Amino acid sequence: DDGFGDCKDKSALLVALLEAEGIHAYVALDMAGYRGESFYLPSNRFNHVIVVVPGEGGDLLLDPTADNLTWPGLPESLPGTWFLPILPERGCPRGNPSPASSSSSSSSPAMVRR
């Protein structure tokens, strides 16, 4: 009801739905709004959960809690931040794409090149 904690539930549901359709996906922890040059692990600094769909051309990032955005947009608080993939086999921090300096849009592309 208060909007807190929804990202974990919605991300887990989206991963389950994608996996049921044969699309590999996993959740990732993110520190929305933090665009520092280093990540902090181990840490309790993560405040958001997103979904990652790996692909040959890069990872597709999805935020199932983002209202009023169309794909492939991400909320303003996510581009340029760090995220930690939660994989059954392994995980290492990766960076979200940085926002374009000339962009006036409230969303950014959600593809990450590996």
C-alpha cells in the first residue's frame, strides 16, 4: 500500500513469468539514485530490485514498478547506477548505462552492453 517493497515482489513475479515462457531472467539489486564510481559490497545500500534478461547484444533491464514509462525506458533514478545480479551460479557488480547528457527525456535506454 505504501509503495515500499513492491519492487521485490513484482520483480520475482516477472522473473517467474518470463521463465515460464522459456526466457531466462534474474533479479538484480540496485542502489537507485547513487551514481558513484565505486560499488559497496557487502552492503545494505541496495534500495531497489530490477529484472535482467541476458541477451547476446547485452542485458535488457526491466523495472516492473516503473509507472508511465514505455519500453525500453528506465526511471530517472536508475541509469548510471550499479546493480548486483543475483544468479544461482555467480554474480558480480555491473553498471547501468549512463544517461545521455543531451537527453531531455525522463527515461533512458535499458540495454547494457557486456
